[in-house]
Amino acid sequence: MIHSVAHETVLITVALIVVVLFAVHATKAILWRGGRFPVPAADRDEGDGGSGTSLGVKTVPQHEFDMMVASLAASQDRLRRFADVQGALRRVATLVACGVSASEVFAAVAAEGGRVLDASHTVVLRFETEGTATVVAYWNDPHLPQVMPPLDGCWPIENGTVTATVRSTERPARMNDYERNTTAIGRWAREMDLRCVVGCPVKVEGRVWGAMIIHCVDAEPARGVTEERMQEFVELIGTAIANAQSRSDLLASRARVVAAADESRRRIERDLHDGAQQRLVTLALKLRSIQTTADGPARGWLSAQLGGLVRDLSDILDDLQDVSRGIVPPILIRSGLPPALRSLARRSAVPVRLLVGNIGGRLPERVEVAVFYTVSEALTNVVKHASASEVRVELTRRRQSVHLAVRDNGCGGADLARGTGLVGLKDRVEALDGRIEVRSLPGDGTTLLVEIPTEPAEDLDPE
């Protein structure tokens, strides 16, 4: 996408040269003053009479003059449209390069398309396998009433609509009359008093992924010309849409993997609690009962041996409970994030200063689990590698995201690219459309910064 924009920039430069050439003609047009322009004396007709000057005048037919002016105006209009498209491509490409979410890219495509195509509304649709169209982004002219998205963003693909025609023919389509249209989207278009609807297929990896639809309220756009401009814009923007969709699919896949791993942890914790732990507790009670009822000459020795077995079982049970809590801490599920973090801080071998702001009650479970494991892994790394004397953990909530900062005063030098623990944290955080950053200069401690949205990304499909 970036290389494509660079190539198009070269084309803009060439186009500017063309404008300069037309400017020369424009200058002549200004000097014509009613169809006459200066020419060198050598080119004058001898019948001109020889005025003694180096320049003379030559009459040009009015229709040629008008054609030149019209040609210049048309070229300027084409250049303006070309520059508008290139500017739109550059802005979308910048978003893609910055790694923003697919929903942000789709929204930018809808807005840029609406402005470039002079539309009243723009919709970017994704065709679903069950025969419906889902709005992934839309744009509404700010000077018009806000009516987007149509039908709450999802409707069936029915015959007799632009959406159905685009999907079946894989070509642009338009509709101007919804007077007798009985489809769901047709009734909506009639209620909105739309003059014209034009659609163009959006292809990703060679197949029709969805469509871009524009609505016009005041006037019908030029037939054929609008479809051509729309198809050209969509083809150029297709790479950005493909990249955004691929990133969305990757995030959705990672989210499913993380969700499956969390569910597996919960199942293991339940199995340990209801199975192995209960059996060990029962066995310890039986041994304690035998110890208290032992009789005979060997009672003292037998009681001591049984007591040792009971202590060993108790130690095993404690270790198993620690493992169980490490999988899914009951306090996290039962009481939420602040108590769970306080429990982590108390058990840490390095003193922890915990600062939890107002996070507005319980957070989504996936967010709480991600924050808990991030802090747990960070504290483990501090104990193992940092040689720190203090750790500071801060948790706050700002708008629709939680922000976590874990800072230590250790030796620094941590690298997110090394160590499976940090890599695992990065995968977990990014699977939730979050961001993680490690700042760790040698000798200057380590700071781990995490931001996780509290609302699921619109472009993540959990299915």
C-alpha cells in the first residue's frame, strides 16, 4: 500500500507538469481577448501590412478558443479528482502503517469515499455466509441529518436491491426508484427519500468480500461516470481493506486461542479442586484417624510414622492448592481485580507498592484475567532477574481502557523479544486489541506499560 502511494505521488508530479503546459495555453487565452493572440512577426501573413513590430496578431476561430478553454477546465477537474483520490489513499495508508484497528481503517475508507464521490452517505458492507449484509463502517455528511447506519447495521440480501446485484454480478450497480420496492433496505431507502443508491463490490484476495454503497439525497450522480470513479477508488483502496481484514482475522483467532486457554485453566482448576484435592484431604483424614486409634507395643513408632505421612500429604495439598490458585485464582473470580492484586502483592518476595484507582466496579473477565497474569508474570520476572528492592504497580481506568504500569528499581535490560513469559503476555494483551510496551534501560530499572480496551473491538468476531 505504501509503495502504491509513492508510485501515485510520481504520477501527481507528472500531472502537475501537464497543468503547467495547460497554463501556457491559459496565458495565451488571456491574451487572445476575443479570439486573437500575439504571434512572431515571421509567422504573420504578408497581407498584415507590416506594423514594424516584432509581433503581430492572428485571428483564431471562436470555436477553437472555446474548445481550448473547455479542455483546460476538464483537465483541471480531472487533476482535482485525481489529487483528492491520492490524498484519500495517503491518509488511509498512514492508518494502516500505524497498525490501527480494522474498524478505524474501515471508518476512514467510508469517510474518504464519501468525500471523494460527493455522496450524502457511505456504507462499507461485509457479506456474511448466511445471506446478510453487515455494516462495518459508515459515513454521514455532517451537513445532513444523521440517519446511519441503515436498519441497525444488518439486513438480508434480497433480490431487487443494489446489494444483491453487486453480490451476484460482482459489478457496480445503481437504483433510482424504490417506490414499489418491498425489501427491508428498499423500505428504508424510501423512508429516507433517497434519490439514488450506487454500489461497487469490494474484493479481498480475488473474491467478493463486501461492497461500498453510496446514497445521494439531493441529486442523481452522473450515470457511468460515478460507477467508474467508485470502482477505481475501491480497487485502489482494496489493499488497505485486505490488510485490515487480515489483521482483524488474526486478532479474532488469537482471542479465541486465549479464551480457549482460559477455559482450559478453569476446567483444570475445577478438576483439581473437586478431584485430586478432595481425595488427598480424605486420605489425610483417614491416616489421622488410624494414628489416633493405633494400639500395641508399636503404637509410638506407628503414630510417628503416620504423623509424618499426614504432614507430607498436607504439604502436597498446599502445593496443589498453589498450583490451582495460579491457574485461576478463586479470589479473582469471586472478588475481582483489586483484592486479587493485593493477594499477589502480599505473596511477592519483593516489597510491592500497589496503587489501584477507581476502575468503576468489575471489569470484563477477560480483562481482569489479562491484568492479573500480567502483574503475576511481571512480579515473577522481578524476583528472578531484576535484583530490585521495590516494585510499584499502578492500575487506572480512563474512558474505555484500563491502564497498567509495573515499575521496579532493578538492573533493567529486559527485552520483550526474549523470554516466553513476556512474549506470552504480549500475545494475551494484543489478542484483546491492547498494547504493551517495555522500557528497560540497563541499570535504570524496568517499566511495563499495558493498555487494554474494556469494550470488545467491533471488528473482532468471536465466532
